[in-house]
Amino acid sequence: MPHNHEEGDTAPVGQVAQENPYASRKKAYYALVILTIVYSFNFIDRQLLAILQEAIKADLLLSDSQLGLLTGFAFAAFYVTAGIPIARWADRGNRRDIVALSLFVWSFMTAISGLVNNYIQLLLARIGVGIGEAGGSPPSHSIISDIFPPNKRASAIGFYSMGVSVGILFGFLAGGWLNEFFGWRVAFLVVGAPGILLAVVVRMSIPEPIRGLTEKRQVSNQAVPLGQVVSVLWSRRSFRHLAMGAGLNAFAGYSISNWTASFMIRSHGMTTGELGTWLSMTIGLGGAVGVFCGGLLADRLAPRDQRWYAWLPALAGFICLPFMTAVYLVANPYTALLMGVVPGILFNVYLGNTIATTHSLVGLRMRALSSAILFLVINTIGLGLGPWSIGLLSDYLEPQLGAESLRYAMLYLLPAVMFWSACHFYLASRTLRRDLAAAPD
């Protein structure tokens, strides 16, 4: 009877290599591109709400706090809660099937968001999107780490992480113009449907990789307990600082991607179509360049010093600060948008580096779970607290500042949080080499 290698058999490396479904580099890159497209759908569906929220606010009579809860905490709470059990499943099951099923669920829930009649129904639909999206990244990260060797991993995960920015690009672009011509309900229906077809493509065309093959390591069949993974990660001081730095970076990033459209509409009177086009370029395209080049540059610099995996995000964070501040202080809308180009590029430099480094700090059977734990921190602090905090502060400032309350809520919070994030990445670099050397099999 043939060995079931996808469950982590311990056959000799030579024998496994003959059965490797990714022996051809073309197949590896095909899988990477498809998984990146899946990840972009994750963020198209997530970002759509940001460009539509002013129209939804007017239609359903919502407050900024309710909008912040909708795009932030309520979504994130279910996203991170579902992420851990799904990642445990991915560390012992078929990761390809999990990605396909998850994609189907979140696309379906996005489509039916266009049919809601009140805030509670929309909240429940977004919770469904969050649960579905929880199954996207941890299994995908694990697949990528098994089809690309360690010296190409940050670049590969950086390429995959471009899905964030590609999704934001198309979410802003499609959502902005669909809303302007057809309304926000049609936008949800049109954007959700293609993901259901993509789920079939994933299931039929991506083979499940053999665990540990690129490192020529044998993998035990035994699932690693959650407590053990948490213990390994917590014992690494560098991981604690990386996770905190990533969470705070995401706090600023998610707040900007979720609230910039509303800020530009309220403070500068822009329309959703024009604004969607601008933001798709600055946050979407700029972010794609940043996340890919961040991983690529770190892989090039790391052979000289592994601390570049933490130094690079720290440097990017410090460079962002004056530009982030200027966005909320200049009077001209186009100057504000142009000032946002530099943060748009540099915001996501941390992502590929942090995920790849986290995988290097743990054992082979811990990768999907370590991603889920990292994403729990990133999404609790970033997605959960970021947009919601901005909404709460905006509502608090509204009696004194009126329509300008959102501008000052973003100005008061975001540059300070980004500075804090950059400090954590620098602190992570101080113990990174020692912690990487102590990584388990």
C-alpha cells in the first residue's frame, strides 16, 4: 500500500523526492500564484466594506463606532478565534482542501452581505466572512514553506503577502465605481461571486505538498499540542517583540485602509469612484511593492546578518512617520493622497519578514499553528482595536470638531502607534540570531 506522505510519513528523503508533486519549479510557482490570488480575494472581500461604508452608514443610519466594530473588532474576534482550530487541522490534515473550503465560505458570505436589511444582519454576514477568512492564510503559509527552501521563503511569503495589497487595490477600485453606478448592495454581490469559482480551481489544480521536503527533514506523524507551540514561541524574546511590532504596525495599516476613504470624503469632499482609483494605487499598488520588495531585500541581506529580518521593518516604520503626519495636516486633497504614497509602500514591509522568521523559529509541524498565533496577535491588536479605536475617538471628538473629528482621531493615534511598532522590531533584532539558532526540528 502506498505511503500517505501528506500526513507526514518518515520515508527516506530520496524516496519522497521521487513522489514530490512540486519537483518542477513551474508547479511551485503556479501554486504560489494561485494562493496569492486567493489571498487577494480575502482582502477584496474585506476591503470592500471600507470604500462602501459611507453609503452603508447613510442607508442603515450607523455611527462611526458601529462602523469601526463592523470592520474591526467584531470581524477580528471571530477571525482570530476560528484561526487556531483551523490551523491545528492544517498542521495534520490536507491544507489545500482547507483553503478551498474557506474561500468558498467567505466568498458566499460576502455575496449575501448585499442582501441585508439592517445592522445586525450585516454584522452577522461579516462575522461569517471572518470565520471563512480564518482558514486562508495559516494553511497557505504552511504550503509555501514546504514548497520553497528557507533561503527563498521570505521572498515567497512576501510575494504571497502581495495578495493583501492586490485585494485592497481591487476592493477600492471595484467597490468605488460599482457603488457610484449601481449602489453598495450590487458591489457585494458582484465581488463575492468569483471567489466561489476560484475555490473549485484551488481544489482541482493544487496538489498537497510533502511536509519538510525542502529542508530534507523527516517529519513525525504526531500533532504538536497547542501549548507546546505557544511555549516555544513565548520562550523566544525576538518573537514577542516581532508579534507586538507586527500588531501595532497592523493597527496603523488597518486603520488607514479602513478609514482613509471616509476621511477623504468628509474632509475633502471626494467621490467614491475617484477616491477608489487613488487609494487602489497608493495603498493597493504601493503596498504590493512594499511587501514583495521587503521580503526580497531581507532575503538578500540576511546572509550577511539575519537581523535584517527585523531591522528592515523597524527602518520602514521610522521613515513612515513624517509622511503619515503630513497626510492629516495638509489642506489639498491630492497633496494628502501623495503624502500617503510612502506609508502605502512601507506599511507592509514587515509582513513577509515576520511570517518567514516565525516559521524559522519553530518546528515543521508547528508552522500553520505558529502563523495562526502570529495572526491572532496581529488581528487582535491591528484589525480588532485599530479601526474601532479610530471610530470611538472620532465619535468622542465629533461634538467639538464636527466633520473634522475623523481627521484628528487619525492624526492623534496613528503616528504614535507606528513609532511604537518600529521600536519593537528593533528590540526583536537584539535576540533574533540566538533564537533562530535554538529552533527545534
